[in-house]
Amino acid sequence: GTSRQIPQTIIIGVRKGGTRALLEMLDIHPNIVVAATEVHFFDWDENYVKGIDWYRSLMPFSYGNQITIEKTPGYFTSPQAPERIHDMNSSIKLLLILRDPTERVISDYTQVYYNRVESHKPVQHFEDIVIKNGALNTKYKAIQRSLYDVHMEKWLKHFSLDQIHIVDGNTLIKDPLPELQKVERFLKLPSRIMSSNFYFNQTKGFYCIRSDGRERCLHESKGRPHPVVNNTVLEQLYSYFREHNARFYRMVNHSFDWH
């Protein structure tokens, strides 16, 4: 009685915003099934040309009363993804998880840094990438990805604001339940996720998941220590994002506790 369904909900981003945590926490819900991997269907041309049947073939089997969710953080910043997703299903519900844009930049750098160390490739200090000739290097991809207003504008050309639910990534890590209950309501699902589904892991410094008699924490690559960043550089980043953040708040009719 199961079949593979095209997702009714997609976590569209943002990279290093908490997409994996959100997906795994939603997987607790009996009416949700999740795709195992990031599919990159709508943002990678080489996958998109394979067609919708290929996309469906990567989805998990589900019952009729279950919602299929996939997450690919690259969708949010992709120029093509909004129109392509709209072409597939104009009434789809989208989940966007965001965190303080400066924190996101540092987290983005940290992931690349560790990947390079593990691959025995040369690494640069954060400040040497972010500052060029004494000024902020605004062309740095990690900074570009944190311009939430620029990317959101493209999504709002294709979707109404009530189709996009924004999850506060900073809050999700500190206190998951209220954020997940908002998602349940947005997806019109019965309330099934409870506080007993989470326990705080002192070693990792964030919540782990308890469901179906099993306990699991996010992959060890999550929650890696960030570099200590020079205060002057931090202030330059805060200052640069301030106007973009204010514009984003106006676009979505909601403010966040960001620098």
C-alpha cells in the first residue's frame, strides 16, 4: 500500500542554517517520511534534465496519509530553483530555516575548512578570506549566501508568503519543540512531536533525538567549534548585513534576533 511520491514539502535552505537538524527532527512525526540524501534536482542542471520520474525514484516509499519531504539547502540561493519547483507544483509548501547571517558565514567557512584539512588541502584563516585590501570581500560566496533578502525576492516572484514557513535556526538548536510545533501547524499535521523526543547532549552542546525506542544525535560534522573571529571583522560583517536583514524582515513581516 505504499508508493514513491513527489515531495509535498521541500526544505529549500539555507546552507549551514540547520536543515539536517530540521529534517531529522521532523522525521519523528509518523505522518512524515524524508528523503535520505540531498537530491539537488532543482539546482543542478545535470540532475534536472533527468526528469521528474528520476526525481520521484529517489523518494522514500510512503502511505497515502504521509507527507514526503526532501531537503537541499542549495535551492534557496539557486536562480533556477524557484521557477522549477513552481512548475512542478505551484501549491507546494516550502520550509526555510535561517540563522544569524554572520554566524552562518562563519559556519560555512568552518565546514569548508574541515573538508580541506581532511583532504590535506591548504587552508586560509577566516579573516584572510573575508577581508581583501582592508575591505569586506562581499564577493565571498559564504557572504553572498547570507543575503537572505536578495534570494527571498526570487522566491516571492513564484510563491506567496503563506506557502513559505520560516524556521528560526537559532531557536531550533536551543529549544526545538516550539519551532517544530509551528511546522506541524503549517503542514496541517496532528501534533505528534513531544518534548520527550529530545534530550540535551552536554558533550555536543545541542539536542539529540529519541524516537521509536532509539536515540540518535546529528553527525559528528555538526556542531564543530568555530574559529575565534577578530572583533573588528565581526563588526564589519554585522554592519554589512544590517540593511539586508532589515529589508528581509520587511519582506517576510517578521523580525529575528540577529546582529
